[in-house]
Amino acid sequence: MPNISIHTGMRIKKCRKSKNMTIEELGNIINKSKATVSKYENGSVAIDLDTLYSISKALDVNIMTLIDYNISEEHESNVNENIYFDKPNIYMYYYDGRSNKIVKTLVCKIPSQEPDNSGSTKVIMYQGLESFDNPEKSQHVFVGEMIAYDTITHFFLSNQINKAEKMYVCIFNPLHANSQAVGLLSGLASTPFFGPIALKVLASKEILDENEDLLNVIKLQPLEHQILENLNMLFINRPNSLFLKTASEEENKK
């Protein structure tokens, strides 16, 4: 079967399990046998659009969450462009002090079938990745829109499993097209506490080498700590253009 069937089946399985729903329960909702649903999930049977829509309704997820296979690469020419985020994939990094590690997040633009002059582009965000090569193994999947302006870009997103969980990302567009960009990511935290949080995030058009330089950029800087202490505001200062090493550059050195 085509890879898209396997990918879609993996998506269905992940969403079903996150809802604590059995294969049989999903089958009962969409009027399919347990064996048929199992074949959908392992990719051995293609899913027609009506059934796929029924599955998305049963799982309470956006249908695009289930059929996002290679969509950003296959239709790159149709994706809305802006002055900085002009590529189909956006690679984001932030530092999580709870686990003391860099967290990788991938944002994929969803191509538009018709021109849109509003600056809005549909996006899917895969948060918490071990590798950018396997977005289906992300910890969370968000769907929403990106709205770009000359100097700043906004992302408004909703968790596809828990609709109450929203994510907002605000990025400074850098002055240099090949520079990385910094901004602020805000939303809800879980352990060790549950409530609103905000943290510094870095966005790149290329996969970066996860070295000490990257870590120093995504951690709050002394000036940002000082502003937080003095003004009670978390302010992310726009840096001079950043040119961190990409993963491909580091690999070529070896």
C-alpha cells in the first residue's frame, strides 16, 4: 500500500489511543468491523473520504491531522509566502528546564488551493520530537494558522486531542533572510504544575546542530532576566542576526 495509507493509519491509531478508545469502539461508531478498522490502522486498506471524515468526527480531530502526509513538500509552490517564512517547514527549538533538554518542534504549512492575500496560512505543529524525520511520533499535534507581517509572525494553534489546550507563538522576523528568529511561545503546562506558561523559542528554516551555541540562544539571557525582575514582564529581545550552524554543515565537517 502507498505510504500515505500507512501514515494515515498511524495517525488514526495514535488519536484513538489518546482517547482511550478501543478498535471495536471506533468501529461501532463508524459502522465498520473491528477487522476493517485494524486494516485501516495498519495501512493495508485505503480509506475512502466519507469514512475518513466519519473517523475524524468520531475521534474529534481535524481531518487534516490524519492526512498531512508529505503535504508541505509535494505542494511547496502553492504555499503562501512572506518575507521570512518562505519555506514549507519551520524548525523550532526551546529549552525545557523540567527535563533539562532542548525540545524540537516542527511546523508544516498546509498548501492553499486558492490564493490568499490575507497573510494567513494553515499550519500543523508537531511538538516534542525525538527527530524531525518522524513527526508522527510527536508528543502533541496542533492545528491552526500562521499570520505573517513584515516584521512579525503569529501562530494560533489548537491541540487536536484536547481542544481546550491552545498555543500561541509570536516570532520576530529577522532582518537577514538566512538568520534564525526568536520569539515567545505561550500555552498550558502540565507537570509539575498546571497553568499558563511562556518561554523563549527559536525558529529556523533549516535543521540546526544542537550544540552549546543553540542552547545559549534559547535560554533566557541576563538582560531578559533583568527585565523580568524589574518590570514583571517576560520580554524577548530581538537579537542581531543569528547564524547558528546547521545540522548539515556539522555533518559535512565529519
